Amino acid sequence: MANQGRAPLDQWEELRNALTSIRPVTPSFEGLDHEDPEDYLRKCEAFFTRARIDEDQKVPTLQQALRGEARKWWAPFEFLDLPFEEFQRLVRARWNDTGEKGRLLAKLYGNQQKPNESTTVFIQQKLQLFKRLMPEEVMTQKISVIIGLIRPGLRRTLRAHNITTLPDLITRAMEAEKDEEEETQASKAVTTNTAKQPSRSNLPRCWHCEGRHYNKDCPQAPKTRPKSGNEGQAGAEAPTSANPTSGAPQ
């Protein structure tokens, strides 16, 4: 009778853990903006029940799974042997107070996508903040806010479509980002080819004018007229006819 109100899934997980002696994984917490401290604390309580953690071992067990900023924050409290109730109060005061929520709301609606930031990662982070701060917000409003914060080149493409679902948003964003990358690569190739051409300032000064180019390319270079065949023959016969009276009797 005592187990009638419990969910079958919870009973099965307890039975599985008892039979296999597998201890549930300790919930971890890093203090990242998208991490919900209330969700973390609920996981902690469920973990205590499933793993049958003694009261005096609750906080020492949890602190081993703190990571990053949360680990640094907890370091001064680590050796105080605090109860779980005090641990909860401190976590909420640091990660879920009014000031922290205000900062995160400003980040949610104000921080735009950086030039080299992955679009899918940007969308995921915004959705995680919505889940933590405004879980009841309608999906179309979430999508509208996110598109408005995506970098301009992609934003123009996304606004050309009537996007109403998250899968559609992510798919369209990935396609637009791929097109943008291809355009960037093509532009770099043109720039590289242009850079390989010699600069006019590096060319030699022309003999025929004051410009800088090769002599053969100068428009003012004197034109060499090709010799005809008759001119060549006349030149060859000229010495024999130079003195027509030579050899005549005096």
C-alpha cells in the first residue's frame, strides 16, 4: 500500500539500481547562464532518494560534481560541513536572485550574434535562456526575437521566409550560413588573384615616357617599320652603281 502513489518508472529505477549496484550519476552544475539552478536542485533531491545518500554526505557528494565557475564560487564554503538546506539557499542566492535574472534577461534580448559565432550554437543558447527565464513564452515570439539578434547577413535571408517552428529555423539558418561561407570563400579567392598581379608602383620606369610599365607595353614607344624585299635588294645593289663613269676613257 505504501508504494501505490509512486510512479512505476521510479520503482523500476530503484529496483534496477539495487540489482546491479549501479550508483546514479551525481548531478553536476557549472553555473552557466543557461543552467537552471532550480532544475539542478530538483535533480539533487531525486539523486539522494535513488542513491540513498545519508544526510551528512549530501553536500560533500554534491560539491565533487561542481564545475567551472560554480566550483570556484563554492571553494570558500567547502570545509564548513553545511547541511543541504544551506547549500540550497546559497545556490539560489548566487545563481537565481533578482539581479542575476535581470542580467540574463538583458543578455537574452540584447546580445547579438558575433561575426564568427556558430548560428546553431547561438540559437541553442537563446532557447536555453528562454527555457530558464520565460518558459511560457509562445514559440513564434521566441523565433522572432532570435532572428532579430542574428547577424544582418543571415537575418535578411531568414526574414524572407515565414518561419514558425524551431526545426525550420535551424534548417534555414544552417542553409543561410553555408551560403554565406561559400560567398566568403569565393570573395577570398578573387582577392588572392588580384593580390598576385604586380602593383603599378613596383613596375620599372618606362624609357619612352614617365609612366611605370614595361618598355614594350608603352603606347608612346616608336614603331619599327618592317623592311620590304625591294628595299633590301636596292640596298644590296647600291655599291655597284655608285660611280657610273668609273672605267670610262678619259
